[in-house]
Amino acid sequence: MSDACALELRGLRKRFGRTEIIRGVDLAVRPGERVAVIGPNGAGKSTLFNLISGRFGASEGEILLHGQRIDGLAPHQINRLGLARSFQVSNLFNRLSVFENLRCAVLWSLGYKYAFWRLLAGAHDANERAEQLMDRLALQGRRDVLAMNLSYAEQRALEIGITIAGGAGVILLDEPTAGMSRSETARFVALIREVTVGRTLLTVEHDMGVVFGLADRIAVLVYGEVIAFDVPERVRADARVQEAYLGSVLVDAAHAAPEGR
Ligand SMILES: Nc1ncnc2c1ncn2[C@@H]1O[C@H](COP(=O)(O)OP(=O)(O)OP(=O)(O)O)[C@@H](O)[C@H]1O
Ligand SMILES: [Mg+2]
């Protein structure tokens, strides 16, 4: 089974002191799949991403990337093996332009693969790759604008670009559409869809419109446990999910957006 998985979690647990936040998570994500992780505030979604990306060490359990154990590795080692994540807190260089931010991200990823003397030879490739990324992000018109002067949605788009710049096959996004207007969100989901073609995506998301529009499967995390992991229609119809989480969210969503999505 693990050979076929892009990412697999086995019996994953995380304790902070005596409090167990992740309480035995098993999850097998197929290559090319888009998985949304949903659940109430404090359920442990960001903690789960911090475990996968190596920011936190697991208390128990295994994490496999393309069948290879990555638990215990440092974040940059995991990144080199093809897993990249975005942060809720911005990782942009505010005083660099859009192009320079992307170029830095590309060079950083090359820097680990090439000896220094080859970096110069790689610089031309990096420029080209940065230009291509700008196209895909629809930021060509903003090429020389400093990151700090971009709109909020443009900054989030640039962050996605930086996340994918190294060519990672597995992408983790933690609440990528948080704080966006509805039209920005719609455009952004289309962008995420486009730039993750051929990659595996795990995204934490509170917006149910985004979840149901983007995800091939949904993992529902409640108090550190995955209570459902299935295709959207089945998760939506799951009585346990309705009770634990989705019922209240769908009711809230209906109040917040009476005209529907
Ligand atoms: N470094 C830490 N030390 C101690 N407790 C932590 C740490 N990080 C997270 N927690 C606790 O773990 C629980 C889960 O937090 P986490 O941020 O993973 O939730 P979440 O599902 O991402 O929530 P949200 O939807 O609000 O982003 C919370 O009770 C939080 O206080
Ligand atoms: Mg979180």
C-alpha cells in the first residue's frame, strides 16, 4: 500500500506536555490527489501539518513520503525529498519584488542540488523558471512591484509560487484562502487547482465552498482524530461528521451566505 501513497501517516501521535493533541492519525493520500483537512478550531490541523513538514517531532507513529520514512528528519531535508508547505504567517521578502522573491525561491531550491560554481550556470535557468512561475500565478503585470506593496490576494498567490518553486510533488497549504473576499477566493481556488496539477495537495480549509469545490477527498479531524476520510458526498452525508462538525458549519455558512455559492 505505501508504495502507492504520496503521503502516509501511521498511528501518528503528538503530545505537548501531558496533553495529547494528535491522537492516533492514520491517513493514506494517493499521488495526484487533492485532500482537504477540515475540523473545528483547535482540532490539531496545523499541528498535523507541523508534524508532516518536520517542524514538530512526532511523539509516536510514522510518516512516509512516497514510501520513505520522513519522521525525525529536519524540515529542509523533508523539503529536499519533495514536500513543501506554505505558512499562515507570511514568508515573503517584503522588500524584494515579485520576480526577485520567485527567483530567490528557485535559487534556494537549486542551491541544495548544485555546487556553488554551478549556481552561476543555474542563474539563467532560475530567471526563466521565475518568469514561468509569474505567468502561472498571473503576476506578470506586477513583476517589479515589492511584495509589501501587493494586494493581500496577490501576496498569497506569490506565497503559493514560492511554495511550488522548488518543484515539490507534495504541497501542504494551511488556510490558503483565509481573509479573502468571495471573488478573490474563487480566483484563488482556480489558481491552486492550476498550479497543483500533477502534484499531491493537502490543504486545511474552513470555507466549505472551497472544500467541496477543490477536494477529491476530505479528512475530518476532530480533537486530534480523523473521524472520516472519504469523497465529499459521503463526508457530507456522514452522520458522525454532521454531528461533530459539519452540521454547525453548514448552518453557519447558510446564514453567512444566504444566496449560496
Ligand atoms: N507548540 C505548542 N505547544 C502546546 N500546545 C500547542 C502547540 N501548538 C498547538 N498547540 C495546541 O494544540 C491544539 C491544536 O492546535 P492547532 O493549531 O493544531 O489547531 P487547528 O486545528 O489548526 O486550529 P485552527 O482551526 O484554529 O487553526 C490547540 O489546543 C493548541 O493550543
Ligand atoms: Mg490551524
